[in-house]
Amino acid sequence: MISINAIINKNLTDIYYYKNIFCLNFGLNVISKYDNNCEMFSKYSLDIQCPYRFILNNKIILASYDISKRFQKNFDDAAENTIFDEIVKKIFLPLLPLKIIHIKISNFGDIEIIFENKMIFQTFIDSSQEVEHWRLSDETKDFKEDLVFFKEEKKFAEKSKNYTWIEAHLPRNL
């Protein structure tokens, strides 16, 4: 199983949403164990399905609720018209890559990551036990070695035996 410490001293290289899952990518690009087309991916992906926030200079600069708020009211709910999109484009992308200097996980499974510029990323496990809260994946290893915070991991392991390549590769919400 992958250790959360594997991403210490790695760089945050990308931030995005995929099917309502918040994704943070870390490390150098590698060829995925699951990709037959030899595409390059960041070595590590932290896929978040619980509340989160980024803090910089004692101010919340991005949080999970921002994905649901439109940036410009005169546009519809089209992609790239959320507060999240605007903050990532104007604040985060110019900062990348950002090196991780410290990580801790609480007894509840909450994650706190501290970056070299003193920015802090935090997750908050909610009371739901029916979804995966977060998953750390290594593209060079089998997905069964992913580090997952989910109360019923055995359920996922059983379902995953029958996954096709695309299902095995994408973040899961079971």
C-alpha cells in the first residue's frame, strides 16, 4: 500500500475537477501502468471527495463550495464559469509547481498538507460512510495498492476485481 509520506518533497503539478472529484496531482510525469497509449500522468494523484480548503496568509483562498458558485451571473452553468475555475486560473496555476514540506492525517482521516510557500490544504471527513473520502494513487502501481480513506474498503476491493481498464484508472465514487 502507498504511504501518504510518498508525496512529501513532491511538487503539486495540477489541480482540477473530474466528475465531481477534486484532484491534486503530484510528482514527475510517468507512463501509467494502466494506459495502453503510453500517455504521461503525474506519478501521484490525491482524489478528494470530502470538504476541503486552501489557506494562505490566514485567509481561505479556495474551498469545496467554490465549485458550485458561478463566477459570472450572466453565463449559464457551463464549464469554467465557477469561482473555483477563476481562482485556479488566476492564483494557483501561476504558483505551480508547489513543493510539499509536511503532511499529517488526523485520527478522523482529515489531511493537512503544508506547502513551501506556507499555503495549507485541509480536508474534513464528514459523517458519510457511503463514499470514498479520499484516495492517494501511484500511476506506476496497481490500483489495489492505493491508500484509501473509506470505511468499507473491502467493498471496493471486491467490486474492483471486475473493473475494465478505464474504470480501474479513473477515481471512484462507490
